[in-house]
Amino acid sequence: MKEIPEDNDAKKFPALLKRIFSRHGIRNAELADVLGVTSQYVSKFLCGISMPNRTQMNKILEYLTSRHIPVDLRRQLISGYVEDKTGFFYEIADLEFNAKDQWEKKLLTDFRLLSQDARKDVLGYISKILIDSL
């Protein structure tokens, strides 16, 4: 578990998780049941004392998806998680770049053919893969 500096701003994982809990009526005990931990352990995430590991983060994302938490909030949470784990700012949404090779060109071309909802789903899958690689 990574210790988090005390200076947590609203873009970081603990603040984002608190906001999701508050807006959607999620209790610590609910997430604790999903993760197989105590509600006090979940409280440490919310206070910024510790961070979930990759497996726990994937379970959190699956749970939030099952609760129909909007994809933009889940993406913000993932961004905050990656930033807190790596120290690098990482914004999943609104990435713009040019294709560097044939694979990226194909990916971009195919991505642009998708509906808005399908694009959000694809970004969610990509986010999960990135978290798994940490």
C-alpha cells in the first residue's frame, strides 16, 4: 500500500472516491463487502492513508459500474488513482494525438467510427488495462 502525502487536492483519488460515495449513497461497508475487507480499511482509502492495490481497484471499478456510476466519474477516479500511484498526471478523457504508426492509425480510425457510448466503454477497457499494468 502506498502512503499518500497529506496534501490531497480534489483531483486525487481519495477526494474523488469520497465524492462518488457522497453523490451516489455508497457506504464504506458496501465497498468493504465487495473487496472482502473491513469498512475501516475502506475508510483509509477515503482519508488518503492508503491506496487500493490493482486487484482491489479493478473490483472497485466493477462495483461502480454495477451501481451505474457515470463513466466520466469512473474515468476521473482512474486518473486520480494512476496519478497517485505513479506521481504523473494522467487524464484519460480528451486525449488528442496523431497516429505514429499503422497500428495507431487503425485504432484511431476504428475508434472514430464508434458511438459516443461505445467510445466511453473502450476508454474504460483501456483504463483497466493500464491499471493492470501498474
